[in-house]
Amino acid sequence: MAINRKGTSGKVASLAANTVFKSGSSQIARRLAGSALSQSRTSHQTGAEMEDLASKVLRSDRYSEKTKVLAGSVLSQSNKKR
């Protein structure tokens, strides 16, 4: 597996942390936030299931801009070969 040189920025990591602890956050937003946080300061890469979820969020009009920011971050750290 290739080394992931990309990582979650401090700004997105902060958004992700706030999302995880905010009681009104949707389950999807929390999943994306958890994935983004797990890729902060590590070489972890987005899995296929999270890639699919993030892609669906970005194509939908139902999600907030903050959720889409998390989805974009998660998707940008995916495996290019997949």
C-alpha cells in the first residue's frame, strides 16, 4: 500500500472535533469527522466505504457546507488507484 502523504489540516481537524462532540450532528457528519480525525497527523488512508459515503455527500443537496468540507477532506485522502 502506498504511503499517504496527505493529511487533515488543522482547520478541518478542528471542525471535525467540534462535529464529533456537538449533540446535534448527524450520524453521517460524525462518521466523516471521525475519518478525518483518524487521518490527522498519521499516514492513514480513506477506506473504500468512506470514499463512497463522502462522494454521495458531495453530490447531494441535503448536507450542510460543514459536512461537505469534511467529505471533501476525507475524499481527498483516498487511494488514487481505487
